[in-house]
Amino acid sequence: MVVMDRLLFNVFLAIVILSGLMNIALYTLLDNEATNFHDIGVGKQLRVFVREDNMQPNSNPKSNSNAKSNDKEPIMNIISASGTALTPEIIDQLPSWSEVTSLYGSTPQIVGLDQCTNFQLHIPKDDAYIAPSGLFNTGTNLLSETMQKYCSLPSRSQSKKRLAHPNGEPPLLRQISGMLWQVPWGKHNPISWRTHHNAVVGSTNVEQTHVLPVAIIKDPFHWMGSMCRHSYAANWGHDPLHCPNLVPSEVDIGKRGITVSSKSIPVTVAFQQDKKTQYDSLLDLWNKWYGEYLEIKEFPRLIIRFEDLLFHLEETVTEICHCAGGTVINAENGIHLKNEAAKKGNAHGGSNGLLSAISRYGSKQHRLGTMTTNDIQHANENANSELMKLFHYNYPESTADSNR
């Protein structure tokens, strides 16, 4: 019995020694790559080595930091080109490129480019125009200033420089270049007003049918948040804690004609003081205004995304300019925005500069604002699906808190 116990002990001891020798041999074999491996203890007798590239992604803090920096590089380039010094604080608040592309895709989306040849063939080259339009808070001033700086219609420029106003003054720069501040029927007015209305500013001596209108659309969820901050000529029942207030809450019942059977909060828009239009909701305004532009087949028009003015400016401006037969100018060092608000004057107080705009619209964090779950569900069910698909705007989850 004693002999048997001693024999078993010797066998056990031999196994332990052999395991130790195997462990030492394995460690020696992998020692040349020791800096690329982590060891994980398994019991007390054996250590198993695992390569870092087989571990969970971004497990190395330094590698993780570099990956984040690389993912922000396209955004950093936009900010740097605007003349803003990139500090760690600024870089930290920038969205990643992967987040931007998850919201809008990786390329600009422009509707109407198939009609560019038609515009160039049928509109007199020496009397053609490009002009922005769009609902409030969509970047019409930004596009106007950018096109004025970077685009010119050569035939028009050569012709108009020789002309003078009836009072003897030379033509305005915008009349020479053909880059108007707004469409002559009013940039915020519906497209149905074309040839039926003359805006107070910018319509004098402009043949409306010679204008290539460029309508700017914005993600409806972000746009409704913009309207909550600056409502302009739109009027509807809402407060800062419940905006855009698409679906009535208990506090809305009995106000502005809202009843328990009301499905949405109506919006009245005074496009002109004597011309007011009512919509079923703020979303209905977005649907119908851009829906009318989308349905236009009688004449050339473009629809571009506001977001592409932030993230794909050069491609977007170039496409617009070439569509009307124009030439890109002043672009030797690229086409860039400056980090300042495009809107000027008291009426536009608080308008976003480039840095704050990119931080806001490049992230889903602020996309839903104070929308309730009912508001989000209503928007998901009623947003114009064709517009959403064409411009790659995605539908958020119905739970408000999940995307704030």
C-alpha cells in the first residue's frame, strides 16, 4: 500500500515538473513577441498567451485614441480649413466621420441634376441666374454667400459688365455674376409662387423663368429643432419643454381649437403679411413645401441637403455651378466655409457658426431635442417617405430618451 502511494506521488510529481517545463518552453518560444502578447492565468500551473489582435477591438488605450482621431480627421480638415485653430477641446467636441455617415451617408445627395442640360440649352446664357430657396433655418444665406464667392456664369458676366442701371449706376455684383441672394418670388415662399409673386428684394429686372432655383432641405428632425429655437413666420402652440409639439398633450386641449380628437397641432405660416397658409403640423409644412419642389417637372430645379453644405461643400457647390453652365472661381485652395454665422442682423441672433453647426448636425445627440415619444412616433409615421429615402434621412427610435 505504501509502495503504491509512493508510486502515485512520483507520477503526480513528474506530471507537475513536465507541465512546468512545457510552460517554460512555450514562454521561451513566444518571448520574441512578448510585447505583442498578454498572458491570462489558468490555474497556477499553466499560463496561456493570447495575441492582442485576437482580443476585443480597441482594447489598447493608445490604439483606441488613434482610431478616434483618424475617424475625426475629415471633420478636423473642414474646421482647420475654416481658419479655426484645432485645440484638444475643439477636437473633443467634434463628431466622428462614422457618426456623420451613419446619419447622411458618405456622398452628397442632389436631386435634379438630370435637368441641367435642359437649363443650359433653353435659358439665355447671358441672362441666367442661380438662386437659393428653402424653408426657414435651412441655410439659404449660407448658400447665397458661398455661390457668390465661388461661382460665376461667364457669358452673363461679360454681358452685364457693359450694362448700366437706368439711373446711370453700374450693375450690382450679383447681377453681373448671376448669383442671386434669393429666388425672385421669395426664398421662403412655396415654389407655386414662381411667376406669381415678386419679392421686395432681388426681383427687379429679373426674368423668373431664367432662374435655376436651388432648394435647400434639412433633416426634418433637426429642422424642427431649429424651428423651436427660431420660428420666424411660423406660428403654432408650443413651449420650450414640448417642442415641436406635433401631437397634442393634455395641456393643449381647449387651446387654439385643439380637442381630444385632434391628431396634431396646426401651424400657420405668414409667408407674406397678407398671405397666410395653415398646415396640419410643423412636419406637414416640411412635407408639403419640399413635396411641391420634388414634384416639379415643368422646369429645371435642384434640391440639395443643408448637411452637404457642411460636410460635402466643394462637391455640392461645384455641381450647382456646373449645372447652370457656370465656372468655379477662387477655388485654388479649395472651397471652404468660415467659422462664423452666415446670418447677420438682430433677426438672426444666435445663428450657428460652422463649428457649432457641425457639432450639432453631425451628431444624433441633439437631433430629437424635446420631442416626446408621441411626437417621434407621429413623425416616423407621417414624414414624406420619398423625401426621407431620396435624401438618406433615417428614422429614429420611437423612444425619445434613446436618442437625446
